[in-house]
Amino acid sequence: MSSIKQTIKFFSPLSITTYPSHEYGECGAGDIPEELSPSEAVCYTEEILAAIEKEKLPSEGDRGLMVYFYDDRALSEKIYSLHPTVEEWNGKLWGALVAEVYGELTGAETKKLLEFAAGQLSDGWGEGFEQRPIKTKDGEIFVSFWNSENFCIKPERELKQNSKPDLGGNTQTMGGL
């Protein structure tokens, strides 16, 4: 195994719902949620990043979500860490997974990592995160890394090679897991 650690990123679309504030800043039972576009969500980047930071558990340490990866011991050692975050790219807010990897991942290793990541975003880490409100100056928002009509996970180089990202095609799609 290579001792050189590199950082690789994978991006996915976000689904962000808002419940506009009332006079007292709380949501009411009859409030109708509104979907925010990825462009509108950029203004909440700091609040979302703070919520992600709060979500980290001490038991995860530097490895982040990789502490929950049990399928392949060799791959678990090759992928040092996996951390969810959000990043702005091309005027839109994206979900991102940042992995620290020793050496290069093969196609099969990348596929296994993305299957694990999709499970974390849909049923593990992401399921809890999307249920916790994030307070903003405009009201509460709920951020889902999974609940998107066009869910996919793309390596950074694939996303950023075109100025207009195509979320279809040869992307690692993880719908329905």
C-alpha cells in the first residue's frame, strides 16, 4: 500500500427544504415547506457546515464515517477517512464526501466506497442529519444528502470537467438502495 495520502472528493446534489420563520421564529404545524434550489442554498453554507460539525461523534475521530466500514479490511486501511461536507461549485451548493486515501483506488474499490457512502447518506449518517433542523436568519432548513430526485455520487473530476454538469450518464447512481 502506498504511504502517500491523497484527498479525493465525491459530489452529490442536495435536497433542501425550508419552513419560513414566523413572528417568534418557530415553525407551525400548518406550514408548507418550500424547496430551495442549490443556488438559493449557497447563502446557508456556513450554517450547514456548522450543523455537519455538530453531527460528528467523538468515536469517529479523524476517520469520520470510515469507522463504520466493515466490509473489506484492506480497503478500510486504504481509505483513511470519509467526511461529509457541502461545497459551492458553479454557483450551486453540493453535498460532498471528502476521502483521504493511501494511493489510488481501483474501479472496484471506488464502487465499493460509493455503495458504502450511499448507504451512509440514505440510512446512516444522512438519515439522522436530514431530520435535524438547521436554524438560519430566514427560518429553519432541513438538508438531505439523499432525498434528491437526481441522486448520484460523482467524483469531483467528472463533475467539474463540464461547466454544465450532467447528472446522468456514467455516474455512479445509487437510487433505491
